[in-house]
Amino acid sequence: MKILIKNIKSLILINNEYQVKNCDICIDGEKIVSVGESADSFIPDYIIDGTSRLAIPGLINTHTHSYMSFFRNIADDLSFSDWLFGRISPLEDKLTHEDMYWGAMLACIEMIRTGTTCFVDMNMDMRAVIDAVTHSGMRAVLSRGLVGEGNNEGGRVRLEENLRAFTECTNPNITFLLGPHAPYTCDCEYLKIVTDTAKKHNLGLTIHLSESINEVENVQKQFNCSPIELMEKTGVFDVPVIAAHCVLLSDNDIDILRRNNVTVATNPKSNLKLANGIAPLVKLYEKGVNTTIGTDSAASNNTLNMFSEMNYTAMLHKGVSHNPTVMSADDVLKMATVNASKALHNPNIGQIAPGMCADITILDIDTPQFKPQNNLKSALVYSACGYECDTVIINGKIVMENKEIKTIDTQKVYYECEQIIKRIDS
């Protein structure tokens, strides 16, 4: 289908800086074919009126656990250890394949409604999440959470599940990583097995690293080094890696991340809520480490709203550094778009430009938080709440219009998730 978004203010990357320009956006099939004045030769099948609207690249959430969405507000005000091992893990053990499908569907609803078009996910049931992503129309990068010791059977089975999904999935909007969970759930031998498998299949990894003080202290005690240093020694960084959290880093850790081209997916709200700390994002950014933003799961955040996460990212690091000039609106918007596309090794997303995939979020800016329209780029980070999102286009298909999601029966999803949580938490 040919779509014309007519006369709309648009967030356009020009000389590596975002600017807001008034333009027409022409979409033909999956691709953006022009940004500017639409040519007379472009005959659209469908026209979207851009009056009082702002088009931005679809946001990219680089760290989620989508299936955990019905754990929202069920394990709050707990230590990280009590939250994970005392509350969440026992509930996870009760989940069925169907449960995880509905949890992932709920996550897709929230992400679409708040302008996210692509997400990086670590989960326990690849088939369930693949089905949810396919039915929702989203774009995703999926991994099976891998836990194991050496070449034990459980670790092998999980790795085989990850690879089977990679080889069998036919949805072109879904790509894959391998997902070793963390240094405290994967021993060094298993990490080497996973990394060797990634090399063989030309895949990257996503992993939780340096998330808590217990993790860092235990690795230091056992190996006399930091988790980041351990990953370099075991060869994990020999393949492309998205490292989630990275809250507790030394200067040497940061140099290792930069030297190995590791992407850091910061999760400020989750890390604050679980009292794990604050990532040294300004140092990472200044040292040239590719930095992106993730929400983590709704069990620890408790939302999957990237607008909220962008706001926290900017505000938090200005505050802790006592420097209002760091983490500018432009910096943070790049983290949620072009930096994320770099992390995913997908140069076709993250921008509104000719030749790019048509992943576009359109916001209604005829709202009080966008008035007066002094600086729309700043407003996206400092004023928006996310629910201004009116229309979402993913890969050239209109997934949400006039705030109505076209691909999902939202009431059915809400009902199923309520029933699931009643059953497993009774």
C-alpha cells in the first residue's frame, strides 16, 4: 500500500542532529520513498492528515522481558534478591506456553500505544513470543534466556530452543540473538559454548551484566575480576553484545566495553526501583560506548513506556552529575532510535529518511503538554507522557490509528491476563 502522510512536522536527522521539519512522508510498501514535498507521480492509496501531528522514528526498546507483563505491581518494594528469587521466579515456574503468549501480547499493546515499534526481548518461550510479535505486527529481536553449567542437559536444551526459533521463524520482522542470562546463572564453560554457537551462526548476544552489588562482589571473590573483565576473558565480547544494565562499572570496565564495541542498554527506572544503582551513563557516552535505552520488564519497571524511560534518562543523569548540559534531548532521542539501530546492526530502522523501513510513530501534539510549541524536540523528552501517540506504522503497515490498535483484540488480552494472574498467584 502507498501511504502519504501529508504536511506533518517530522523529527529528521540532519548532520547527526535531530531537527523538526514540516514535510510530506511518502511510503510505498515497507519503505519510506521520500521525505519533503511529495512528487506528483506519487499516487497514494491512503492519506494521513498531519495537521497538529508530529512524526518521529518508531522507538526501539533494547531490553525487555515481554512475557512478564502480568507481573506488574505484584513484587514491589523488595530487594533485588527477594524480588527475583523470592517472588518472580516462583511465579515464572507456574507459567504455561499460553500464559507467556498472553503476557507478551499485553506487552505489545503497551509498547504500540506508547510509540515503540521494535524491542529486544529475553524470554523463556520463543514460540509464544514469536506468535505474539507476529499477531501484533511489531518488529522484534528475540532471545531465549539461557541458564546452564558446562554442557549440562538443561543448558543444551535451552540453547537448542534459541537456535530452533532462529532457523524456523519465517517472520521477516523478527531477528534473533542468543541470550545467556547473567554471570551468576551461566558458568564460564557454558558462556564459552554459547559464544562459540553465536560465532558459528553469525549471531550476537544479549546478557545482564554488572546489575547488582552481589553479582559484582561474587564475581570478584570467585575470579578476582569484575563481570565485564570476566566476559572479556571468556571471549563473550568476541561477538556483538548488548549488555543490559551495567550499573556498577570501573573505568577499566568502560574501556573494555568501548574496545570491544559492546552496546550498553541502560534501564534507569528498573535499576532505581530495585535499588541496584545508577549506571555511569555520562562516562559511557563520553568514552564513545554505544548507549541505548531499555525498560526491562513490567515486573520491575513497572511500565514499558519509552517516553517515560527517556525522561528518566535525561533527568537522572543531569542530577547525579550536577551538570544540566549532559544527556540532552538530542542525545536521549538518539539512544532510543539511531543508537539502537546500530546495536541491532539494522541500519534500515531508527530514522525517517528515504530508503528506511517505514517504522513511524505519529503523536497528537494538540495537547496541553505540547503547548506552546516552543521546542518540539525537547518536548518529546521533557513533556510527553507517551499516550499522545495516535498512529503507529510498522514496516509500512498501520498497526494503530486514532489510538485504536488494529491488530489485537485488547479486551481479550486484558481478560486472559487477569485470569492467569488469579490462577498462578492464588
